[in-house]
Amino acid sequence: MQVLNTKNELISLLENLRKEGKKIGFVPTMGALHEGHLSLVKESKHNSDITVVSIFVNPTQFNDQEDLKRYPRTLDKDIELLKTVDCDIAFAPSVEEIYPEPDTRKFDFGYIETVMEGAKRPGHFNGGQVVSRLFDIVQPDKAFFGMKDFQQIAIIKNMVKQLKYNIEIIPCPIIREENGLAKSSRNTLLDEEYKKNAPHIYATLKKARNLASQMNVSELKKWIADEINNNPYLETEYVEIVDDTTLKVVENWSEEGTKVACVAVYAGKIRLIDNIVF
Ligand code: AMP
């Protein structure tokens, strides 16, 4: 596996590979890698000739500076993990390498950035900037994203359309701990008691899926929030049930389309997100 830190090195390496007819798969990450990330790498390996993983904690998508400071950084371990799944290229640039000057572009994602993460983390989806910068450098044929960041996939698909990228966006399933907790780099920041209680989030979502036939949509959302908040270690920030492609908030079960229940929950200071397809 090659580990590169500058975009010029990466661009010229990929240019040569592309000339040989190689198809490039890309997995953007913020590092502190776990099985969830590795599942995307494996998927890319199956579907591409060359897999590039970027490791870059993007400062522009953090609206909370404490959260940015606290975000785990484990580059050496990440490189070792990537070798175990035969990743071809790891790209770990500095902030200056990606933003030699501030990126002042503002994307307009319309309605889809006004709900859930967009509503609660203002400016978060301007982090779309970084994905477009990385797409420009890597110019992948396919890019792989986890469904844990469900809204992010809708944003990226929208950006690909707006900027007319010829990149196939491939959503990949959520990888969980045995206890159901969605794997996340942030889980390493959870103190023991919070870690013990965090699986209650997914347990609640699973129960909610079974209760959907017995309650209307707003009753079920309230039930989910109450059930999670009844646990003294957890506090919901939002509970939303949305259409999986438009992200339109569902009002009636009779509406067409696949529905997804999405939550953001604070476990102490650590913010966790999860979702379940109904
Ligand atoms: P992050 O490093 O958190 O920005 O995540 C990088 C990519 O890994 C994103 O596409 C995430 O959706 C994906 N990812 C993170 N956690 C998981 C997980 N538990 N299962 C599947 N994909 C994940």
C-alpha cells in the first residue's frame, strides 16, 4: 500500500493508473478507522481495480470547535488497518494541502440540507466542499459511503448532479457492534457507562420498526424520543422519519416510498447518529 500526503503525488500516480485502464474506487474518511470504514474499502476492492482511502479530518464541517479538537486521530493505526484489507493507496493530506486558501464556495442543497443534521449542525454540509475537492483530486469512477451518514449520501448525490461529476455513488450498509451500536469513530470517546447504555439507541429503533403498525407517525416519533430519553445516559436531539430518497418528513404511513427513522442522540458530550430502514 502506498501512503501519500500531497495531492500532486496522488494525481500523477492515479493518472498513470488510469492510462493503464484501471478503474478507481474511493472511500473518503476522517480516520480513526473501524470495521465500518473497512467494509467500504472491501466493497471498493470488489468493485474497482484500485482503491484510494483518504484520511482527513475536515475542519470546515465542524460547527463546534471542541468537537473538532476532541475528534480522535490515530493515523499510524489507520494505516495498519488499511493494509489488512489490501487497500492500494492511503491519502492523508494536511489541512493546508486541501485548503491552500479558504474554500468560499457555498453549495445550495435546497430542502435536503434543512432537515436533521442540516438543521442541527449549521454549515455541516458545506463540508460537501471537501468531498468535491477530494473528488477533483482522485477523480474516482465510484465512491463508497456508509448509510450510517444517511443524509450525507443524499447531499453527495445532489452535489454530483450539480457539479456534473461522472462518479457512481455507492451506499453501503451500517456495520454494528455485536450489541447493535453503530460503529463510529466517536464511540472511542464514550466513557464506560455511556458505552454500556448507547446500544439502547438501536434497540429502540428496532422496537419502533415493529410498533409502526400500531401508532401513527407522530406518536411513534414521540415514543422513540421518550424511550431513549428514559435512559439517564442518553438525550435525543432529534427523531425524524423521512423518505429515503427525498428526505421529505413522513406524515402518514400511507405515503409512498421507503421510510427511514433517523436519530441524533447525546451520550454525555458525545453526539451519536443512527438510523433504521422501515
Ligand atoms: P467518517 O470517517 O465518520 O467521516 O466516515 C467515513 C465513511 O465511513 C462515511 O461514508 C461513513 O458513512 C462511513 N461509516 C462510518 N461508520 C460506519 C459504519 N458503522 N458502517 C458503515 N459505514 C460507516
